[in-house]
Amino acid sequence: MNYTFIFLTAFVLCFSITANAQQKTDTTKLPFAIADEKKLSDEDLKDKKEGVYITGEPDFSSDPVNGFGYGAEGSLFFNGKRSDPFFKYTAYRARLDFVLFNTSRNQREFGFNLDVPYILNTKWRLRVAGAIEQNPNLLYFGQTASESLRGLSYVRAPGDTVKNATYSDYEKNYLTGSTQFYNNYFKKEEILNISMEHNFMEGKLRALVGAEIAHLNMSAFQNNALIQQDFNLGKIRGLGDSWVSIYQVGLVYDTRDLEPDPSRGIVAEVTNELSLKSLGSSYDFDKIYAHVNFYQQIFPSVFKRLIFAGRVAMGHTALDAPFFEYQDQWSPEGDIEGLGGPRTLRGYKQSRFLGRTMHFSNFELRWRFAQSRWFKQHLEFSAVPFYDIGGVWDSMSNLTANNLRYSHGGGLRIVWNESTVLRFDYALSKEDRQFFFNLAHTF
């Protein structure tokens, strides 16, 4: 795929759509009704910038799996003028995000996302996302719940096996020599997703349709790698070269006041993905994913901005899916990539747990303790303690609390000009400790 051409086309499309919208809508009258719940608060509206602007920052990270990471992430915003009636109801008229990232252990990624709410002043919303990635550091601990939920173990001495080890001890004592890459595999991927959403109920309900095509190559580093063993035994599918084409539908109920950094409202979403060999894919599978996010300001008489935020989510994969599809749950606001890592169970490694059925819940308390203006840029600072719960099962009929895992921690959020959120999280579990720096809230 020629992503340079796609990126430039997205930029031109974004600019022309927004310019055309401003020419047609230099008025305070909406072309159709939008619910009052979707209107920005007076404070957010006061701080919202007009026109076109860019935000960006260097992206540095370090973890024991991918090594030291460096790159850049940024966003180009088209906000329009205050005379545009949509100015009060959207975080932006159009947004183009980009990421360019590399690590000392050769994880490389280039990606972009285009989002245009109320495109051409209609009830439609356009989203386009694309990425090229290679990662030799991905982890696999088994495809079934019983396998992946098993504690980490290693033999300390003959007759002395350490069970339920921490990841650092497991890595130090077992992932060495001939078993160094026992839990690793290598992914190369090119992916493009296009979706459209139509608004109903004054913007609170959206119906969506989408399509995704991906070219993937998955490989093990050595024959004794766990993923290669499972593939040779016929327990999993997905190693080697394959094409995956997916057709997506969904419903979203959304009453958030400001999507990038909400202070009130809920978003409830259910999506379904269908992949069929008869329609050009290498596999037959079907996936359903549902979640509810809620945001509520608490103690407003004491704290100017203290938000309780929560999410409850569940996904299920049916039919003969490749192992990597068990990890992925699609949402128009960003995919969920397995249980573990920065967006689900933050105290465990990315995709640490795998199964046909996946559940996770996240709870955060977002307390804004300071805000300021530097060089005409508005910044807000929030402290965020959090608690995560998650589990995997092999079917919907055997859900038990024994499969749940927990993590907790604290973080810092820096909100830049209302629509860019810098997230710093430090998470702990009985197995690991991890630090993350990312763009956007966890949910």
C-alpha cells in the first residue's frame, strides 16, 4: 500500500472538507438538531481554539520487551470559527493524527488517523486509519484461557520449580539461551480501515459501517518457540503470510460533552466484524465487542473538576479465527489489542492473556489540580489513580471469577488545547510493574 499517497490525500480531503464547511455554515443556526448533552461546557468552549493548529511531541518510552523507544506523535486540527454552529458541539471539525515510532529492539510503526465529524455539514462522520508496522517483540503465552492464565514458572534447581513468578524473574531465569525467544513472535502488518457513521436521535445515536483490509506475516524466531509448537500441533492458526478482509457494522450511543476529554455522559457501543474466505479473506471468523464508558463529575462544590470515569467491556471471537484476531477488538475510536498493556490491564504485558471471550473493566478518578497558559497554549494537569480488572475464558458459558486478574496504579494527564491528551501511567500487578506514555485517555 502507498501510505504516503493516502496520507497526502487525507490531508487535502480534510482541508477541503473543512474549508467548504466553513463557507457554507458561517451562521449560528444548525442545519439539524443536536442534543444539548453534546454541547461543550462553557469552560471548555471558552478555551477552545479557532482555526487550524497542530500539536505534537516527541514520543519516548522504555520497557523490557521493546527496549528504548523514540519517535513523534502529533495531530493537525481544523476547528473552524466560533460562528460555525458546530463549533459548540464538536471537539474539532476535522482531525488528522500521525505517529512515527522506532525502538532500540526494532519495533517500527508509521500510522495515521483521519476523523471528520458532520462531514460537509451532514449527519455523516468519516474515519480513515492506516498503519505499517513491524514488531519482533510480541508476546504469546497460549491461545486458550487455561494456558495463558497459568502463572509464569521456571526451574531454579532440580526439584525446585518457581511458580507464579514475576515477569522480571521469569525473563532473567528462563528466557535465556535456547529459550530466549520462547514467548516471542515477529509481526509485519499493513492495514487500512475506512468507516462511516450516521447520526440519529440528535447526534446521540450513531450507526456505522466499515471495511478493513490487512496484509500480515507472522513468524517465530526458533522452532522451540511456544507459538511455533502450538502451530505445528494444529492448536492455532495464523503463522505465515495471510490477507484478512473484514466487514464491520455497529451501533454507538454517545452523550459525552467533549470526546477527547469528557466530563459527563456515557458512550455505549456494540460492533461486529465478519471475515469470510468467500469474500477474499484467508480465514472465516466472526467477532462481537461491546463496552459502556461513563463519566460523572463528583463533589463539584469542593473540586472544580473531579471526574469519575469507568468502562466495562467484553468481546467474543467465534469460528476458526487466527490467534492474532483473539487479541484484537475493533472500535471506531481505536482497537483494543489484547488483555494486558496500556489500554486494558495495565499491570500486565501487552496481550498477556488470550481466550475466545475477553472481559475488562477500568476505573479512574481524574482530578484536575492545575491549569495554565504558556505561549497562548492552554494546558490542564490532572492526577489519575486507577484500578483495572480483566479476564479471559474459552466460551461464554463458563465465566468464573477465578479467571480474573487485577492491577492498579496512578497517572498524570496533560490536556493540551482541549483535544490532545498526554497520558503517563505507572501500573502494578502481582506479576509486573510497567510505565506508559501515550496520547489520549485510556478510554
